[in-house]
Amino acid sequence: MNEGRFENRDLHNQPFEDGLIDVPVKRFDVDSPEGVLITIKQFENDPERIVKVSRKENIYRFSLDNVDPIESARTIEIQNQAKEEFEELNDKYGVSVTPFEYKTVRDEETNENVLYCISEKIHGDNLIVKLKEKEFSNRIGDIEKWLISLTNYFKDKYREGNHYLGDVANIGNYIYGHKKDEIEDKLYLIDTEPVLVGLKTPQEKEFFNERVLKNLLAQIEYIEKETGKELIDVHKEYDDLAKDALGNKED
């Protein structure tokens, strides 16, 4: 699925002083397949860069610990670990991630630091939208490979018992499209917010069972419903993941 090495880099040298503008977009998930209108930002003179503003409450929303400021050593370490996780997701598991960078910026309204998640724009449609297109069913093989890779990612992360990326299982965070300099469309993960969820404590593992297992199965079943295809191989991988997690719970 993935071609070329993942690049987590500065996309441009354009300063923030050049100005950001609000851009209305739709956010999709399986519970809101028609989409909900939200606002993101982009550079006024560089529409190929999308900016998502992330506050400390966003980054720590799945954490059982205290919320630390954006500029704290702990939050910076989370950013660095998230970059490594996204790179691994791209390089090892073949899940294409849009190139991105993080920048800490002072919010004038709240007078506190926020994190700008700046990513390269992907031209295309949200996966939830594409699934409704009859001709897209021809690409179900690609979607099946992606789901198997994603399930294997969670399986490995659970066995490692460290942490995992919190938002990568939601199919509404993927766009089927291309970067400006590309011709062929493929599936891209566009949500690169540094949200890590731990797997070290019994409470964290219980959270994984309650949230990730149920959510991943809901995504698989939604794709099956929309395409009319039974994803047998995906279910086999999912069953292995569930066996690991729930078997650990019983122990």
C-alpha cells in the first residue's frame, strides 16, 4: 500500500506571520456518516498546508494522569514519541501518513501555548464518503489490506505493553486521495495529533478492551455494510487481537 519512505519534516519555511485563515470542512465518523461541519486553518498564501490547533486537553484526553502544558518536557516527549509511532505505522505497517510537523505557538486569546499540527493537504474524499460510491467497491482489496495492517499494529502494541496512537482506528480520519505532486490516489491518515494511550497498567488495558476493540470492530462492520463485502481475513486478524486482549483480561 505504501510507496516511498515516510517524511516527518518541515513542509515549508513560511513563517506564521504570513497569516492563517479559517476553512470550513466536514468531520466524518461512522456515527455521523453525513459529516459535521467544523473549522480548521490553513496558510493564506499556502493552501497546501493544513493546520489543526491542538490544546493540552486534546493531547491528554485519554490519559489517566495530570494534564501538562504544551511546553512541558513531558508533552514534548509525547510529541517525539508520536512522531516515531507515525513513522513506524507508515514504514512498518504500510499505513500512509500525510507528511506533518509540530510547532508550539502562543494563543493570543487564551495566553497559553498550543500545538499546531501542520500537515500536507491531501486532495480527495474522506473514506466514509468514498465507501458510498458503488465503483469504489473495486478497491475493497486495498481497504482489506489496510484493515489487516491496522489490526496488526494494535496487536503488536498490545503485546509490547507500552502505548499506541489513539485516533488511528477511526476511518473518518482517512482520506482517499493524493498529495499535490502525486497522480495516483491512495489511502492517507490525515489526523496526526500526538495522542498516545498507555498500555502498561490494568486500567489502561481495560480501556483498550472497552474502546479500541469495540471501536475497531464497529469500523470493520461499517465498511462491510457499505460495500456489501464480508471481510473474512480481517475478522481472522481481529479475532487474534481480541483473543490476546480478552485472554489477558481473564488471566
